[in-house]
Amino acid sequence: MTKDYIVFMDFDGTITTKDVGYEMFRKFTEGRTQPVVDLYRRGEVNSYTCLKTECQIWNRFPPAETEVLKYLNNQDFTGGFDRFIEMMNESDIRTCIVSEGFDFYINALLNSNGYPGLERITNKAVYKNGKIIPEFPYLGQGCGECSNCKGFHINRLTDPKTSAVFVGDGHSDFHGARAADIVFARSFLKEALEKTGRNYFEYGDFYDIIEIWKKISSRKLFAFSGRLSFCRASGDRREDFENLWQNGEVMKNVGYPAGLNWNRQQYDDFWETLNNRNFILFAVEDKKGNFLGEAKLSFPGEDNCCSHDVKLLPEYQGKGYGRESWLLLLELSRRRWPESVLEVTPSIDNEAAIELYSSLGFEFDGEQGEWNPPRGTPGAVTVHYRRMIKH
Ligand SMILES: [Mg+2]
Ligand SMILES: [Zn+2]
């Protein structure tokens, strides 16, 4: 299984064209479940209360099982879903359905449509004598509000080095979207993301997702914001990175006013061992694919500190790209290590960096020091720095 991506998908209204669960309850209770769903959609009750109440209403006058099965047999899957799953399997990418719906109808639909082995995490229910007895195995986990928090599962199943992708459409998808690095949204979820300013890809069906996915995978896209894309660094982008590191204007604040001046062997070693490091290196690109610089997402050390970093080519400095890169880094960091402390050590002369860090909430913690270049490094100089941290 590749570690580059993991794909989480909502079920109702995402994989199926209709919100199967919601419409099933509404149809067979003659609309009596609608008021509690309205309360849920307005945020006045949580999904647990909503689902439990829907079951209670259903169980007062349980419909004939044959009618329910007939209804389930008439549900359609969203166009392109089969092709998308095939594509993920071919690329060795793990896919997982995360749903607040109930297993009895989700399993029935997946199994009868040819997906018996597709991984799924759902609520459970015993469906017997027409009654639905719900069980919520993940209740209280994660946010504490959702009956089966998608954010909780995405956080626990995603390796920090992996980009988590989420596809959704509804109210129960907000926490899933917040925990994911790349989001595909339509309907209610799209409207909610519009309000928060979160960037997403819009889709109508899985054929749209497939088209966008081709670009995502060819660029190794990891996450993105309004103007910027973070693309996973690899040897095929080495020329851009090495030009950046050879640029004295870029490197002067970290002690290399004449550029890094590594020899071929040092660079080769770096690219060969890049995947074993305790950070992820990104190419920062604009939407046209121009290389603007690098961003580094660092894993917390033993002291629980993360030292993320951004370096941009001179022609892209002073245009707000540095700030936008940092905001995206902070988001990625918060998703992975919400408890860690962030640390930067700007050179005392680097006023632009200090101003940027201050505006992002970093504060001087009194520690200062000097960094000395390794012996025998041509053109490198001592850097005096002050430490800033952000909790
Ligand atoms: Mg849905
Ligand atoms: Zn939640």
C-alpha cells in the first residue's frame, strides 16, 4: 500500500446518488423523522440524538421488510464510482468508507453492487422484525458530538507522511473535511466550506474526481490553499530545489550568503534518503505549476517541538506567498500534532521573517544563540538568532 495518499469517502449522497438513510427513514415514517433532521441540520441536536430518534420513530410503525428491500434495490451509485475504485486499487491507494449511516443498508448496497471487500466504518444496527436497533460503537470518540466522527477516524488512520483525501456531501462530513488534507465536496458540505473559506475541489460525480485525480497524482499534490499547491518533493524536482538552495539571497539568513554549495554527492545522498527523514519536503507551486520555493513540515522532536520552514525564491517574496505557505503549514501541523509546540529561529537581522512570525502568533521566548557552519563549508557564516515559539 502506498503511503502517498489515503482516501476516505462518505457513503450516503456521495457514493450513492441519494441520501439513502435519510430518505429511507423519511419515506417509511411518512415524513415524521423530518423535524429531528431539521434540528440536526441547524446544529441544534447532534447526529447521535438525530439517528436514535429516527430509529424510535421508525420502530413505532415498522414497515414491511420486503418494502424496505425493494427501496434499497432501487438505489443508484454515483457515476464513475466503479472506475474510481478501480483506479485507486491500481495505484495501491487505501480507500475507506466513513459513514454515520447504519451497516445493514450500507452492507446490503455495497455487497449487491460488487464491493463486498471495500473497507467501511459505519454505525451498526440490528434490523429484525422490521425494527432497527441501533448501536454506536464509536460514540464519544473524537469530537464527542458526532455519532461516528469522521475526523476521528481520519486522524487515527492517516500516517503523518500521508495526504488524507476526503470525499463528501453532507452535514456529517464537516469534521471529516477538517481532518483531511485534500477535500472533494458537493451540496451541503460545499456550502459549509464556502463559509469557512476552506479550499476544496468541487465534484458532481466520480468521473469529475477521476479527472482531478489525474492532476493530483501527476503533480504529487499533498495539500493546497487559494493560490498555492504543496507538492511532495522528489528527485524529479531536484533541479528547482537545488537552484533555490544555491541562491545566496534565499540562503543568506541561514548562514549561506553564497548558496549552500553542496557537491554532487551531497545532493545525491539527500535525494536518495529523503523519504527516511523526519520531515516532509514540499515544492510550493502556484496554480500554473511555477516553482516558488519550498515548505518543510517537520515532525515533533523529543521535546515535542516542530521546526517548520518556508523558503521562497526572491522574485516571489513580498507578495504574501510566504504567509500563505505558513498558514497552510500550520493547518497541516495542527491536523497531525495538535499538542506540539512550534519553534522558529530567525536570524536577528531578518526583520521580514520576524514580522511574519509575529503576525502568525509566534513569540520570543528569551532564548538566543548562534549557529556556526560545519567546518570547511565554503562561503558560510555564523548566524545569530532568537527563538520564537507558538503553542
Ligand atoms: Mg452524505
Ligand atoms: Zn465529529
